[in-house]
Amino acid sequence: QVQLQESGPGLVKPSQTLSLTCTVAGGSITTNSYYWSWIRQPPGKGLEWMGAIANGDRTYYSPSQRGRTSISRDTSKNQFTLQLSSVTPEDTAVYYCADDLGHWGQGTRVTVSE
């Protein structure tokens, strides 16, 4: 069974770049799914899709995040990564990675604060 696990810092200072990694187990990032996505949920708000990377390394970003968001993948490690630049406290959220077959990670909480 495919399992996804997010990892990264729990606390980031404003203006820094947030980097999160999603490790895929029980399947291949190149064959098990076509789209690999990052989604977040700020406190008290709904889920927000941030972007995805597809086979062939094509990337897709939410218009609200384009310019600050970068998604890449490392097929040798079966991982894909989110980078969000110039973070502000409004980027505080639980960040999830997911595939397009309904598999989600458990989420990782990120707080942007001094």
C-alpha cells in the first residue's frame, strides 16, 4: 500500500524559504500515480491546493501561489519537494502531500513566526 510522509521544519521565520519533502513508500513516484500534489490547511480554514508535479516533471501551481512556489522531485529517493519562498505568518498551516489516487500523508504543521 502506498504511504506518503511529509517532513520538514515545524518553525520558519518570516521572509525565509520553507522546504518540505514528501517521501513515498510502497510504490514508485514514477509509475504509481501521475500527479503528486501539495495541499495545505491554515488554522480555521479549508484545504488549499498549492500545486503538483506530474510525470515528465511538468509542474502546476495555484495562481495564488505562483511565483513563490516550486515543486520538484527526486526519483532516486522516491521523494518530491515543496519550496515556498518569502513566507509570512499567513503561510502557517498543516501541509499535506498527496497522490491522485487518494493517498495522503498525515500532514506536517508549519508555523511561520519570529
